[in-house]
Amino acid sequence: MSATDAELDASDFVDARVAPRGSLENLSQLEMAQLQDRGQGGLYPLFRRCALAVLNSGSLSDDPNALFEKYRDFEIRIVRQSWGVKLEMKNAPAVAFVDGKMIRGVKEHLFAVLRDIVYIANEIVESGQFDLTTPAGITNAVFCILRNARVLEARGRPDLVVCWGGHSISREEYDFTKRVGYELGLRGLNVCTGCGPGAMKGPMKGATIGHSKQRITNGHYIGLTEPGIVAAEAPNPIVNHLVIMPDIEKRLEAFARLGHGFVVFPGGVGTAEEILYLLGILLDPANAAQPAPLVFTGPSSAAAWFERIHEFIGLTLGPAAQARYRIIVDDPAEVARTMATGLEDVRRARRHSDDAYNFNWTLVIPPAFQLPFEVSHASVGALDLHLDQPLHQRAANLRRVFSAIVAGNIKEQGMRQIAEHGPFEIHGDARLMQPLDQLLASFAAQARMKISGSYRPVYRVVA
């Protein structure tokens, strides 16, 4: 530890060796070399960032720079032994250990990171087997990543509910997400979220109690994340299937193809991005017959949030988009009943189309929603934000706006761009810009942009 660490408590840091449990006991010499390569194109910087985020699970901060600064001396390397491999760590977060031993759930998450980084680098990117510029190639890559992570286990019925919502929410809203999860669990439904805190943790926590009461011992609590966001939204301890997707677009596609029903709790720009992604896909004429139960819900105190988001959707995407969801306030049991009924429609549709229960192959996702959006001041300024375009295309560009703001708020690269060049400028039709500006202002006023620290806007809306 460096001398400048004197102000930090030594108990914050731990040196340890850990072995994998049940997966990835062996690595090839090439894979080990890649993971130790600190140069450009090497996997070590990515592996270190994701591993540190997982080890810091439970942190109340969503500032990745603060995390990386506090643990700037953190090191992780792979040690080959005659019976396999171990990970050796220096100056790791002590919160990941109990009495000198790594918490089992944290260990599983750590090796899930290792598994996905190695697989994506070698089998998806470098193998040449996937054309990541075409819809079919991207979807096949998403499928293979999920299959490799063993989350595509065949189930007897559609039962996976994707829950979206903010990582920065009030205690009342958090407790409500637990009540909804509990009602879902009592009905034997499983939960998939973005894996972080707040509205991503609450439904999983509630579902564990509902499952326990029904004596369900094999509940699925799937967490999907990506390298740019994992440091700000570390996996919560309930997640028992963690998957690191390559980027936000493939993460969103994984949600859409894995999930059978969708519940949205109050949130900020990340939640708005997820809503626009799903609505944009469902508004594509090719998906007109796709059943996808979608409920917006929260306690009565969050009624104003739903009014604002409903109004925004109406002004920007119109009544067709509003017709794709139902708003249920302060009634967790009704949310779960609505999901259970909707999932029966999904089951019948999948049987009729002979589609798989565990991966929605028939869902059409246009390239505008699949191809990665490289966030920069130039790309944000060039977005086409006008009313004279198809609904699903308008939704795709609005989704990119929110994705850029997420990057500026909590992603390391986006935060660096804001620090160097100032806020992103968003240009477009005044009829779109006005409701957008009002929605973003309401998120900031309700402290939904960040968990820690005061919020300084990373955007400027220009009509």
C-alpha cells in the first residue's frame, strides 16, 4: 500500500487467494496471457475493473471514479496450479470477505466475470464466427453468451419477469419493489433485473421470501450487466446467475429475449432508456402480435412519476405506445396477477409459433436497437430527433439520448468526456425537446440521477 493510503483504514483491504467453485477450473495458456496483458487490447484492465466492482458489492456509491481511486492499488492475477487455477488478489475490498474467507455469492460473481470476459473475447469477438454488424449475427451472439452462462435452462412454462427501475430510489419505493417481488415469488415466478441495488435488488429479495413460503428451492434471480455500468451498479447479493454482456445494446436484447413479462418501477434515465427500448421494439409492425405483458408500478407516493412518464410517452411516441402497458399504483398483488395472466398469453403464443420458452427468437429487433451507439459529443449532437419518422425509429433515437446521459452520469468513459468537453448537447424538434427537458428536470429534482453527491447535469437540451 502506498504512503498516501494512510488516511484509509487498513481493514478496508484484504490480500487473498480464491479458487473457482464448479466452473472454469482451467484456463489455456493463451487465456491466461490475455488476462494478464495490461496493454492495449489486453483483457487485464477490463477484468480488473469488473472484478473490483463485484468485490465492492453493497457500496452506497455509484461513482466508479471514487471506487477506482480508493482501490487504486488493487491487483488481481491468475495463478496456475497442478489441479487448476486460482485468483490472487492484493488490496481487495474487505467487504467481500467474512473471517478471512470470500463470501460464496461474491466468489460466484467473480468467476462469472472471468467466464464471460474470456468467452466473449475468444468465442464471440475473435473467433470470426459471428457477424456483429448484422441482426442475425448479433442475436446469435447474445444467445451463445447466455447459453454459455447457463441461464437458458429449459423450464416448463414462461415464468421470468424482468424488473426495471432506478438504483437511486426512496426507502418507500424500495420496500414496494420487495412487496411486488414477494407476490411474484408466491406465484412461482422468477426475476431478472439489471443486478444492481434499489429497484434491481428489491424484487429479488421479495421473491426469495415468496419462493421460500412455497418451498421453491431453485428460484432464478438473473442479473444482466455490462462492463461500462457494473462499477456503478455492482451486483447485489441475491443474484444467483450473473451475466456480463459486452455492451448496453446486447444487454437490452438479452432482457427482451429472456423475459416473458416486464415490470417497471420508478427510476431515472436508465429506466427511461429501458422503457424506450422495449416500446420501440414492440411498436415495430413486425412485432404487432407479440404478447409482452408490461406494467408500470409503484407506491401511491410515486403517482407523479407515472403521470410524467406517461405524458412523455404520449407526447413523443403517441397513444399506440401508451396502449402497450398498464399502470398499477400501490397494489403489488394485482401486479403479480396481471403478470401471471399475461404469461399464459405468452405461453400460448410460443406454443402456436413453435418458439422456445427460454429465448424469444421470433421477436424482431431492428438494427437501430442492436448496433452499439458510441457515445460522444458528436454522435449525440447528430441524433435525428424529429416527429417525421416511424415510431420505432423515433424511439430508437430517444433511447440513445438517455443512453448518452447514463454514460455521462455513471460510466467512466462518459464521465471523462463530460469533464473534458462539458455537457452533451441534444438538438431536435421543439415538440420533442420540451417534454424531454421537462422529464429530465423532474428526474434531477427527485434525486433519481445519482445515489451519491449532488447532481450536475451532463446534458443541455437545445430546441
